[in-house]
Amino acid sequence: MSSRLLARPSLSALALATLAVCGVESAHAQSAQLVAAAKAEGQLTVIALPHNWCGYGPIIDAFKAKYGIKVNELNPDAGSGDEVEAIKANKDNKGPQAPDTIDVGLSFGPSAKAAGLIQPYKVSTWASIPDSAKDADGFWYGDYYGVLSFQVNSDLISKAPTDWVDLLKPEYKNSVALAGDPRSANQAIQGVYAAGLATAGGDASKAAEAGLKFFGDMNKAGNFVPVIGKAASLTQGTTPIIVRWDYNALADRDTLKGNPKVDVIVPKTGVVAGVYVQAISAYAPHPNAAKLWMEYLYSDEGQQGLLNGYCHPIRFNNMVAAKKFNKASLDKLPPAAAYAKATFPTLDQQGAAKDVITKQWDQVVGATVK
């Protein structure tokens, strides 16, 4: 990352903080001024970053070691909606409950911008982030993506499902869970959408309604378990099948080390890829630490860290072309063929689906996920 430093010895931290281009602070990477300003703040407050999600545990540790800045971690299991609400609830709070940054599903970026909850900032590697995965004004920007998969406790499930329709079979009674509350968590919302896309024959315009019907049918059949699925519930057998991002499921497979044995299956149809985005709170108590955190995440080192956690970093194609990734981490990903049918819902499709699913889940499915 040292090659990305911009030498501006004549600028004070205060002067640097006032630089702006079209309302967006000029990118200055991990410059001495930004590092000094971040260290002066002394802390970064993040939210919804489980250590086994995308390799965030090692990434956070590396950031702390590199810059000597304390990282205050709020509610690791929060969903995207919870993160946005945390900004709203702490607008006037400069204490430890106010998040500096958020990591949310793609559709939450534009809505947070429209609500005035986030501020613009363009990292130094901005040009290598695909235009389709970032706000042109720098308010939010994609950082990684994965696909929805079935995480299966194969010690309890002898024959794993291979496609969405399999989840309705009697053999999976009291077995299937989502990895979040579909009324607020992006991962769960996308799981419902993916099921609908498969059962609606790939028609994105019908995916949300079809997904709700699918989960309604699963609930009536007694197959759906209204519990937020995670490694503990998978191990205990409460939720032996979880609809989950592939990178979370693969990380659990490593962590659990065969106890129980975990299979990770990318379904044959309805393969939905989800982009998660980063943004800085408009009310961030530690804005310079937040900017330094963004610079780190989007640096070569930070993107490698995400790949180590089985995520596809947003600069994936750029870094593969430049041969910057560690080959061993590339080789640990599932075969490329598993992702060949992946669909990337547009921002409009995600927004429309989120609106339908969050508002109609209670009425159509009638299962309160806790």
C-alpha cells in the first residue's frame, strides 16, 4: 500500500480535511496526514462485522496492528436494516454506540443516501471499482459479493438438497432456515428473492412474490424453521439447512473442522449474487478513522483479506488481471462452474424486491424469525 501514498507534506490534517472536489474529498490513500488525523481520533466504530464473515476477524486485527487504532465493534449479528437504524438512532450521539461505517446490502446504499444518512468519500482505488457497483458521487461503493447457497449439516442430513424445490420435500421437515430476518436483513431478503427467481422460471419481475409464496408453502409444510440460522444452530441441529451466502458457509466449514461435517451447495437454479456496499455515516464521530478504514478495505491488502474469507472482492477482475492475489486463496474457492449461472440483480430489482418482501412477509408467510 505504500506505493499508493500521496506525499503532501505541506498540508496540515485540517487543511487536508477541507479539500473537496464536487463535494467529495480528494482521495489521498493512507497519507501521513490521514493516518495522523485518524490516530488523533483514536477509535473506529464498526457494526455488523462478524469475524467469520468475509474474513473480517483477521482484517480488523490487521488494521489495528497496522495503524494502532482501537476498533469498537457493535452488534456483529445485525442486519443491514439494523445498521441504518443505528445511524438514525445516534445522529446526536458521539459515544460508542454511534457507528462510523456501515456494511450493507446493495439496495440499502441508495436509500441511506436519499435519507441523508451517509457522506461521500472516494478511495484512492476508486477507478478499479466497477461503475455498476458504486455511487457516482461516492456515497456508497461495493466491496465484495457472493452467491446464496445451502449450508448443510451432513451429519444430520444424509441427502443434501441440490435445488430450491428440494427444500419442500417431506424429508426436510423442521430443517430449513434463513440467516436473518427477511423483514430487515439483506441476506435473508436475497434468499427469498433467489427462491422466487428459481420458482418463477428466472422472471425477476415475479421473483419477490414467488419467493414469498415459496416460503409460505415451506412454512405450511413444516419445513421452515423461524430461527436465524448460524453456525451454533447448524451444529446443534436446530437448523440443519441454512440458506446463506457461500462465503459464510465456507468459513463455517473451516471453523467447525468436521464437527459436524458441512456441505456447501450452490443451487442449480436461482443462483443470486449479492453485492455488499460500504459507506461512512454522515454523523460519524470518527470520520478520519472511517476514511482510513475504507482505504484499507479497498487496498490490495484489504481485498486479499476479503478473498481469504471466501468473498469475491469488488476489485476481483482488476487484481486477477494484475496477478495480485495469492494463488492459494484463489484455489480454495469452489469451482468456477458453480458460479456460471449467477445473476446479479440490478439496483432497481433489489429495491423493488426488498419493498415487497419486507412489507408482505408477515402476511404471506406468517412466521416471525427470531
